[in-house]
Amino acid sequence: MSGFVAIVNLDGAPLDRRLLDRMTDYLAFRGPDARRVHVTRDAGLGHTLLRVTDESALERQPFTLDGRTWIVADARVDARDDLIASLTGRESRTCAADATDVELIARAFEAWKDECVTHLLGDFAFVVWDEARRQLFCARDHLGVKPLFYARVGQTIVISNTLDCVRLHPGVSNDLNDLAIADFLLFGDNQEHDTTSFRDIRRLAPAHCMTWSIAASHCRRYWTLPVDEPIHFKRADDYTSCFTELVQRATRDRLRTGSAGVLMSGGIDSTTLAAVARDLLRERRQGFRLQAFTSVYDELIPDSERHYAGLAAAHLNIPIRFDVRDHETSITQPGELSIRTAEPVENPAAFAAGLRFSKDAATRTRLFFYGEGPDNALLYEWHPYLSNLLSGKRYGRLVRALSYDLVMHPRVPLWTSIRQVAGRRTAQRDGEFPAWLSDRLAARYRCRDRWEARRRRAASHPYRPRGYAAFSDARWQSFFDYFDITGALSHSETRHPFFDLRLLRYMLAVPAMPWCRRKLLIRRSMQGVLPRDVIRRKKTPLAASPDFTRVARSGFPRLMPTPALASYVNVEKMPSVPASEVEMRALLRPLGLNYWLDRLSSARSEDHFDNQTHGIVRG
């Protein structure tokens, strides 16, 4: 986790050194361990460092190999041995095994120039200034775990991994991007992967790279999640053995230190990461530290996470810390919040609570694992899988799929899933198109068409359409952004082993029957490793929404609209009390937007950002 900024005047105009220093200083909240800048006449790069892994103690950024090409990055390079072998084969000099991640990226750029991204695996955002070619190059990782923002002001390019840092440039306006705001109100997320809530600031989309020169700029997609052929092994154990090997490799690449935490519920995904991380640490060093952190409710709603997470921690012999969330500040208490985010969020109170949790956990370690991913990658899509076998006349595999599903699962095959599919056909999971959305805004951006298009969205995968499509959904941007900024503010980093491309592609390629039903692939892999009750536990969402429960008890907060809200919301059409959890979530969006607009207005009048909190001010 690091902060970086780059400013390049493509026309050769002198760089404002004081501006670069100010923007680099602002990034101190991201990197408290080191600060450096590199400046030439017309280009400058700044970097602040947070040391998370062992080799990051050796890191020096901005980095150069030859004094002419400079790089700044927030990156973790995976499959390092493979990359080093490829680089060593191209160079006369040997690339050291303990080379820092930024050095590996610099060497990859030296070897392959703009094509270096096709040789990289991991989570990364980086900027390269090639003085000799007078070109600026930047890239972002395949799934968009690391953020990257940029703006063009005349012939000046401003790039950072922090949106508010880009806003510090005097040539970047505060004008809002109304389409992004409309998407937030409709869906809770900006549906455009390459824009932000500000008109002048763009976001480099996942799996994209971009090149600028005085003559032109070019942005291209360098990778798309492939549609792999289904994997068919002769023995059932081969499926679990392959999964175990891949999850170990993904976790090992993300570990690289002797202290880590696991954000662990009592479910199968996060407990699997805890078990794998424990074994890897035990193999590598003595005196390792691994701790579980679990959010629980003891009074507000029924919650069994304390029981199951406690069972897993005791079985693995690792300490566990419970974060009791019954009495945290909630949406029913907006007057007790004082927080400003770079872009609007649905629930500022939940954001503040998450930040408090992150800061508390980070006093014990700087590295965390989170178990998101398998719910989508191992979605039980039996219908398209069987249809694909039928259309291909692969009757032998179809019979085996049905028989395996019957043998490996104790219930009648497909019965529960058929009922769930029938229920989804009638359920309105997204609720209704919001009547309170500004008519003018809705007409200008054809919001109703966008609403319907999202509901009709189809995927191009022949047998795993929903699981495959899920990983291009815009909601992941908000998901990764949340962990990025709360991690930066708490001086920690959260990593996501199940989003490792090697593991993700494998999970999407295993036969849905029987391996995706109740995530059988993971449960069988963890037999004898995790407690039996945890392995057998059903996928269990919270028994009730904590926010809706609080609203039912204390009432929905009264909206005190700012003048700017009228451009987006017809307040008179908003119901005063939500009738359901779905409606409550929808109504949180105008509340969240109103809260953000109010803080944005205050920041403009103060004409400053708090460089210790990324613009977040605690009351």
C-alpha cells in the first residue's frame, strides 16, 4: 500500500515543484514510512511508502534502472519466480530473487515496453515516465484491485492512485459528473468503469493501460477474462487437490511476511484462507503471528458468527478478536457523523464503522486477507451446464454429472435449486425504478433505459453465465475502493486470494455439477482441516438487516436537503418510511448523496483537504 502522484508537462513547460511537493505531502496518509520525489524540468513523480511485506523495507520510489526511465507504483507482483526467469532469459544481467515489486515492473517495462502488462500477474497500479521517448505510460491490474485516476489539463497530465490528490491540481475543476451521480442513485455504483463523480477526473478501467505523448494519447484493454473449456478429471480427488494447490499458491504470493490477519466470518471461504495462511506461516518461520478478526452482533439481531468463527479459530489454534457492532453509530444517527469521502457512499455510517474496525485491527498487523469471490465463482449454475452438455451431445458427461450430484449431495438433486430459480423469477431484487429521481436528470441520461438494460444484462459464457458476468460488474469497483481507502487510512492492506487469476479461472472452469453446489469444491478440500460443523454449515446470510432493524426501532432519519440535491432528487416524492429492506437501501442513496454534497460544499469553502485523513474528518 503506497501513495503516488505524477505530473508531466508534455509540451516541455517547467514543472511547478511546490505543487508536486504539496500533492506528495497530501499522500502521507497512504505512506507514513517514507517520502521521496523525483523532478526534472517538465516532469515530476512523488511517492509515499507503507511497508507491509518484508522486502518492502528495501523499496525506494520513484525508482529507475538507468536514470532516464522512472516509475512509481502501488503494486504486488505474483508468480515472481516465473517473471524473474523470463526477465533473466532476455537480459545479460541477473534479476535478484529479492528484487522489489517496483524493480520487477521496471525491468518488465525495460524488456517489453508497453507490452509489459501481459507478463505481469498481481494487483498493481503504476506510472512510467520514459524521458527518452517523451512518453508517459500507466497501467492497472486485471480486476481493478488497485485504483488509478488521471486528469488532463491542457498539455499537463496528472495521475495518482488517490482521487482527491488529483483534485489538488488548480487546473482540475470541482464540476460533477451527473451521469455518475445518476448511476449512484439508481444502482449504488457508477456503472462506467472509466469515470468518476467529477467531470474532469477519469479512472483507468481495470485491465487497461494508457500512453500519452505530445502527439497523441492511446488507451487500450490488454486482457479479458477468458472463457476456458470445462475441466474434467478422471478422479474426484484431483479436483480438490488442484484447488488446494492453487489456493496455497495464491495465498503464498500475498503473504510474504510473518504477521497477518484474516477478516473471518464463520463461513467456509474465510476460514479456508485462515487454515491455508496458518499452514504456510508454520512452514516458513517460527514465531509467526496470525489472528482472526470477526464482526458480530450479540443483541441487535440473531447472529451465529461468534459461534462458528470461534469453532474455527479454536480448531486452528489461532487467536480471534470479536468486534461487537450492536451499538455502533448508524444511519439513524446522522447528526453524530462527521466524515467526508472522495465519492458518495450509500451508508456513511457503515463506512465510518468499517474504518474504526480497520484502525483497531491494524494496531496488531498491517496485512489482512478477505474471503470474497467463491460465492460468484462457484455459483451453482446447473441449468446452463446441463443445457451445454445436451446441445453438445455429451451424454456420458451428462449422466456422470447427474450421478455425481446425487452421490455427493444428500438431498434430491436440483430440487432446492429449482425452487430458488422459480422464486427469483417473481422476486424484484432490485426494487422499483425510483420515483424520486429528478425527472430532468432521468430524461437527460435516459435513466430508465439504463435501469432496464442492467436488469436484462446477459453474459457470453456458455455454461457459467452468471458467475462469469459477475466479475465484470461495476460493484467490484466500490468493493475494492472501500478496502483501498480504509486500508490506507488505517495503514494496512487487505488482499483477496480468491481473486488470483489462476485460482479464479479454475473455479469458473470446474463442472457446476457437483462441485459448485454449496461450494462442494471448497468443503471437500477442507475436510479434516476445519471443524465438521463449519464445513457442513449452510451459506447463512444475516438473519435480518442491522440497518433495517435500527430503522424499525428508531425511525428513518429526516433528510435535510442541501441546495445541490435538487438537481438529482425530487425530495417531495421520497417516502418518509421505507416499507422493506430493498426500499430502505434505495432511500439510503439520496441520503448518502446529500451528506456527501454537504461535506463537499464545506471542503470547497475551506479550500483545503486534510492530508492526514484523505479528506475524512472525524468528529
